[in-house]
Amino acid sequence: MQNMTCTHCDTAGLEPGFVEDSGQNSRGYARWIAGHLERGIFGGAKRMGRQSRQIEAYRCSKCGHLELFATYES
């Protein structure tokens, strides 16, 4: 993604990064999962059969606002 502008303060040139998930049994990065959150019998989110995408994050260097995007599969 190029030439992005902050939707909060209209500053150009967002800084790329990622959202880390360091919770128990995590894969190290956050994912977007389609549909409403449903919990399994052990309290974790049900993910089987659902579409998922990795999240790209961009930070505004002026106000700190984060812009998050679910990536497309290649």
C-alpha cells in the first residue's frame, strides 16, 4: 500500500508495521477471522472452516493512529 494518508489527521506517509499476538499458543501475529466470535468448549475462538487473513498495520507518525487492513491471499 503506497501513498496512504491517516484517516484521523490527514497526514501522508503512514509507517508500516504489524500487530503482534504473544498470547498462549499464538503464532506471533494477529489474524482477521470472518464472522462473529464464537467460543469453543475450552473458551478459545472457533476458527474451523472460517476464512482468515493476516493483518497489516500502519501507524501515523504525527498522531499515532493505527490503520489496520486484512491482507488478500496471493
